Amino acid sequence: MSLYLGYFEQYIMRRIGIHFIGMTLVCMMLIGCQRQRRYSFAEGTAWNTLYHITYSGPSEFGDSIRPILDRIGKSVSVFDQESLVSRLNVSDSCMTDEALRRIYLLSVKVNSESDGMFDPTLSPLITAWGFGKGHRATSDTLRLDSLLALTGIGKTDFRSGFICKPNRNMQFNFSAIAKGYGCDAVGKWLVSKGVTNYLVEIGGEIACKGRNPKGHPWSISIDKPVTDPKGNRHINQLKIFVTDCGIATSGNYRNYHEKKGVRYGHTISPRTGRPVQTDILSATVIAPTAMEADAYATACMAMGSLNAKKMINRLGLKVMLIMDDSSVWESDGFIRYIERQ
């Protein structure tokens, strides 16, 4: 009898062991799912603006985000005298890294597609009108023709990893595309760490992937253009629901100067050298990357609605334009993202 009970006890223990192992595996799977769904948040300042990031992953990832942005700043920030673009601005040529190379090449592409209206070589004009370093208009506005002679990214060249300029006095300012690239770079790093859901926002430009903490596509609120030089008023125009894309909005309704009753926006025309007088208050673009969205949004602002719509339709871009008469124009590709009230 005792021998029989021994075998029976061994049988029961084996069954309990199998059950315990099975339950352990289930628990480990559940814990893994919970970890994947656990969202963390990171925020801070970079390039004189704020960033906010939401992602499904451990909070310690947030400690690596600022160094990523700092490295990009060392490449393309005109506020850093030691950055690659600052070195390029005082020389005939400069070796590029990945960030500067990608930003430059996309700038050339969008410049061509916008008939020259997107141009990051307008730095002397931006400074002259008081939107660059120092934020004060200078006497250079009296010699716009001479400054225009120093602009035009089409005059520059890319050879063997070097950006080359025909005139060493030409200067680059990639502020209209760098924040978008920063969003993409942070998103790419998060993906390399196994993160499948994130929203990266830097100074209003956005890159997103996957789902939000509620399991839905990311909900993005687009501001109604409200004139406020302090930028404190935010009134919702509409919401869009997006995933796996970049979003950027460009507008002149917050960043402008006013002198003797005349308002000068920060978007400079590559043709006239003056702040553009446009019928577009803001342009919002949805694109595969935030860098592309950033560049095309700026191009739309510089072109005005007639030429912008031609470019949008020709390239099949996803764009919403808010006009100076408060009307809204949406391309066919943009409409499907809108939440109707």
C-alpha cells in the first residue's frame, strides 16, 4: 500500500509541476504584455524649444532622448558656433554627418518641387528681418538685392559627403526642417529599443507610431490661427487621428514683427527677400516623416494658396490650409484623418 501511495504522490506532484510551469509561462506573458503597454513620458528643452514624448516602454529611455537631440544640434544648430552647419556657414565646404546630409538632401528635393520657394539658404535675410540670432531687424534690410545674391540652395552642391558652396558668404539655416528631423531621429531610436508605440513632439512638429495609451490612433489637435505675439492662446480648429506618420504645421500668426501698422511674418520669400504676403494663415501637412511634413508646410506658406494647391495636387500631399478669410481647404488625402464634430 505504501508503495502504491508513493507512485500516486509522484504522479500528483508531476501534474502539479506541469500546471505550475504552465501558469508561470502565462504570467510571464501577461507581465510582458503589461510592460509593452506601460507608457512613459519625457519632456524637456532643446534648440530653444520644448519637447514632449509619450511612448510604450520603460521610463529610463527618457534619459537618452536629450543626448540624441544634443547630437543633432551639434550638426544643424546655427546657435552653436561649433556645429557642422556653423562651420559650413564660414567656409567653402564642410563634411557632413548623417543628420546634416539627410536634411540637406531633402531640402534640395523640396526646393525643386516647390519651384524654389523652400530654401534654407535664407539665413542672411532671416537675420536682417529680425527672425534670426538676436531677433532684431538690422540695416541689412536696405540692401536686399545684395543679400539675395547670396541665397539659393540650387547653387550649392553635394560631393563625396561634402556640401560645397560657390560663395563662402552663403549661409544655411535649417530651422524649417530640423525639428521634424529630430522627431524622426528620436522615433527611430525608440524603435531600435523595441518600442512600437510613441508620439514625439518637438516645438509643435510630430512623429508618431502605433497607438496611444488607450489603444487608439493618436489624436492631434490643430490650432485655429489666433493672432497673439506671446503665443499663449490655443483654440482648437479640429482634431485628426493618425499613426505611423509625421505632422507639421507652419504659420505666421504667432511669430511676426509689427512696425508702423505693417505686420511682417517670419516666412521669407526666396524671390523678393521680404516676408511673404500670403493668403494662408497656416498649413498642416501629414507625411511619411516629420522632416518631410516640416519642409512641405513651410513651402506651402511661402508659395501662397494658388501655387501651394498646384504643388499639393501634383505630388498627392496630405495638407490642410487655413486661409486669411477663415475658410479651410483640405486635400483629398487629408480629409480621411479628420474627426468631424
